[in-house]
Amino acid sequence: MRRLPKLLCSLLLVASAGAAAGGAATAAPPAASGAPDTRSVTPLGQIVPAPASVRPGGEPYAISARTVIRVPGQSREARKARTAAEQLAGVLRPSTGYRLPVTTRGGRDGVVLKLGGDRGLGAEGYRLDSSRASVTITAPKAAGLFYGLQTLRQLLPASVEKAKRQPGPWKVAGGTITDEPRFAYRGAMLDVSRHFFTVEQVKRYIDQMTLYKINTLHLHLSDDQGWRIAVDSWPRLATYGGSTQVGGGPGGYYTKDDYREIVRYAADRQLEVVPEIDMPGHTNAALASYAELNCNGVAPPLYTGTDVGFSSLCVPKDVTYDFIDDVVRELAELTPGRYLHIGGDEAHSTSHEDYVAFMDKAQAAVGKYGKTVVGWHQLTGAKPVKGAVAQYWGTTGTEQEVVDAAKAGTKLVLSPANRIYLDMKYNENTPLGLSWAGYVEVRQSYDWDPGAYIKDTPSSAILGVEGPLWSETLSTSDHIEFMAFPRLPGVAELGWAPASAHDWESYRTRLAAQGPRWTALGIDYYRSPQVPWPGK
């Protein structure tokens, strides 16, 4: 597939946007006779993440009362595509006031979703063709159609996100977008252990991240302050270990049905859930729940502070591995995705020898139940099993054991804390978050290359990127949104857009155009002074 060089892509964006201030399309003069009417139309390239290829041209398509969403076919993939089409219709109907029926009947008008086409696009790629008669999205798999629909959504005016009828018009610029992701793994992590977030709060965050083609939700389900998933064979983990949180609040946990609902909701939005049970450290909630997991046989009190590195499962005890086997088995049964995260970070109370022995057995348990091991990058200081994934959260990209593991075949997910830890303060005046990795403004979060970050590591070792959001200081959806936006879309662009499209000046303009959409969605975002927000 043709990829635009960075300079040409930037020139096209500027030209198609009419050099609009703040990234918003300017009001065009009335169209000349016979020329396309581009008034109130978002240029094809003015989306986040930046698409791989854009060819503007032709008349725009206007969604109207006659528009039908067509998803022909009866295959399993077609049924998944219809689910995505219904989700889009659910967004558009309140604001447009149109019926927008979803049908399996074929046709060349309306919004047409076609499975098949260019296999070279891969499982997540798509092509969007817009003309006066229709918008047609073609993809080899349902995932690509879903991502094409997220692009279509961004090409419509921001007011389309509102819950009440708006005046329109609802035009999609003419031309073609051909698109596929740079990396297979594009993730966001939510820490539900330091503070507990309900199923509905998790769903809200899922809706926000999938608008930007994030495809992985990493749930940090256990830590010193709380255990958040029911385990039938060890019930006190949830009922007692989940009974509090940072600051001493009531905590909470997910029943198995709650977790299944999160997994189902995520899957309907092409999102894979990666559950994490942190071990052998970050385990005080488990140690407080069961005395036998402690080397001295004495359960410590529940913990509501924010210190790290003081807890450890008892490595020599056989019961420790009975516990791990049970927890991994039950969690694997609930999780249809490929990965299970076993933490492994900040195990300061575990000797190196014990850590290596423990991680050998923990990794074996994950493999026993058919999952791929993911661990924080300290796993590379032990012996990563074949196929394991290490999640890097350092700040320099120079750790030799990470480089050696990558060269030996361990894949890396990059989450450098001084770049994309979404809980880092923007500046010294940010009311939420932490600053141990420094202050992380929007440009710093965006302006780095995952393919070249870990020095002396082959770019083929990089599986993707993930933006973790730790919750020591966060307890509401408002808090999540303020810290995630506007940085999470940058994580998404780093994971999706081709390296040739990586350009801060272009990005900050496209990011600014997202502000009205977030306002329409009720997202309380940080108005970074580095971004030319409309009306600023």
C-alpha cells in the first residue's frame, strides 16, 4: 500500500484544511457551479490517529433522512460488522434525528460496509471511499470495518456526538483513505486496584479509547490496596482483600459475571482484555486475606497507603503455587484473549534468587492454561519463557537485560513512564497525578518513536505501545478523563500511524480539532497550552 512521505502528508493536510487556525475547517465561500461543495466538511486527513494514505477528491457524501447503513452477508465476521454498524447508528441517530436503519440488503447508496477486498491490509486495515452517492468502507475483517467506522465518525462534525438533535449538515469529505496500523498492540491500562472503578466506569473508558483505535485494555486487578476479581477457590481475596482502597474508601470487586460483561463489551468494540494479577510483590491484599500465603503465617493488616515494594508472596511455600495455579486457572477460564499479565515489578522484598525461581513457576502456570505471559520489564531479569511479552516502564530505554531479552525473542510493549504514563502530572500545578517520572506535557508524551526507543533493539521486537493510568490519586471518571485526555490519543497515534506521519505540528492541529468532540461527549479534558484549541 502507498504511504505518503511525511512532508507530502503535511502539505496535503494543510492544503485540504485551508490552513485553518486551531485545526478547524474554515467556512468556505459558496461553491462555484459544477465544483464540489466542501463547506462544513472535515478534511480526510484531519483525524487522529493519522491515516496511512489520504487521496482527497470529489464531492462529499451527505448523511440524510434517506441514508441506510448496509452490511451485506451472513458470516460470523458480517455479524460482528453489523454490531459495529448498530453502534455507529446509535451514536448518529440522536444528533441527526434520522432513522439510519441497518440492513443486510446490498446496494450502492448510503453507508456501505464490505468484508473482503485487499488482503494486504491485514486484519485491522480498511479503505474508506467517499463520494456523492455513498461512503463505502471495505476491510478483510470485521476489526477493520470497526476502525473505518471510527474514522467516519471523526470525519463528521463534533456535534454528531451530542445526545439531542443538532442542525447538521452531516457531510463526509470526498476521496479515499487507505489505512492500517503500524503496531499490532495498541493498549491502555486502567488501575482498578488503588481505587476501584465500576463496570459502567470501565465501559465509559472503553468507549473513549476505541474511538482512537486502541485495541487492548489492560486491567490491573490486584495490588497492595485491593483485590478486584472474584476467585471461587479463594473467596476472601475479593470479599476481604477487595474491601478497601487508597485512603480507606469502601473498595469493591468484580464478580465473575461483572468481568464477563466487561470482556463482552470490550470484544464488541474490537478490544482485547488483558487481566493482570501482580506477583510476587504488590500482594498485600492477598497476604491480608490468607495468612498461609505469608512466610510467618501471620496476615498483615489491609493497606490503604501508596508505598511500594514492601510485600511479597512466600516463595518457598508449596501453598503459594497452589494459590497461583487456582487464580491463573480461574482467570484464564474467564478471559478469551491471548494474554495474562503476571506483573513482576518492584519486588523489592524478594531476593533475586527467589524472584527468578518464582517467575519460572508463575510463567509455567500461565502456559499451562493456554495463555501468553506478559510481565513488567523486570521479567527480563529472570528467564522469560518463549513467546513472553515484557512491558517496559522505564525512562531511559538503556536497560541491557531488556535489550538482551528482545534480541533473544521476547516481544516488548513500550510504556515509558516519562512519556506515556497517563497519571504523571502535566506540570507542577496539575491537581491530580504523580511526578516521580517528571512532568509529562502533551508534546513530550507524543514526540518519541517507539520503533527506535530501546537502543540496540531490533524494531521487529516492538509489539506496540500502552498508556498506563495508575489510580493512586484518581477516584472518578472525571479524574480518568482529565489525565487521559489529551494524551491518550497521542498513544493511539504512536501505535497506529506510520512513522512517516509522525509530526508534532501536524498532530497538534489535528488534536486541537478533537476538543469540541470531547466537549460534546462530556469529557473533561486538560486544555494544554501547547495545543491551539478552537476559540483559544
